[in-house]
Amino acid sequence: PQVNFPMLKSTLPISTIKLAKYEEWFNDCSDDIKTCCSNALDNLEKHYGWKTVRVTIPEIENMRLAHFLTIGSECSTSLGSYQEKLNIAELGWDARFALAVYGAFSSKEYIKAQKLR
């Protein structure tokens, strides 16, 4: 796939920019997406002088789960007054599942997630 950066009009290199690349997540996609993203990083380095640095992020899975719990809890709380009016049968299975999971998080779990974040 062709990579285009229409918002980056400058031809002057900005060599102080560094992009972090977490290989485990970067490579967790189809080959065509990985190729496109690799080409994008190569173009940014070639045209703008940006560097890509491989990183390891300790406890990233725990952080990801804390983020999911936070978003789910806040979604469930903000939709609370509307949920009573919903006809669950009209929702898709994905929405029903999400609402059930989001509503199952406790306040203690939410606080733990905030501490981890």
C-alpha cells in the first residue's frame, strides 16, 4: 500500500523526533498492515529525519486491562439512566455483552485500576 503524509508539508528534517515501537503489538496484525506501517516509519525517517526506537513496556497487559476497566466502568456509569429504557432484545450481542461486563466491575476494581494507571 502507498503511504502518504498530506499533513506533513515541511521538507525540513526534524531530527529530534523519536517514535517508540513496541514490537509485540506492532507485529500483531496482518502482513499488509505491518508492511504499510513499516513503510510509513521508513518514510518518516527518510523524509523528516525521525527515528524509530524499539521499546519494551513492562506490565503493559496490566495497564491495558486497567484502561479497559476504566472505560467500561465510566461507560456503564454514564449510560446508567438510559439502560433502564433500553430494550435489550433490540441490541446486538456485542452491545449486550459489553453492557453486562461493564456493569460487573466493582468500585474497588475501578480504584485499583486508577492506582495502576
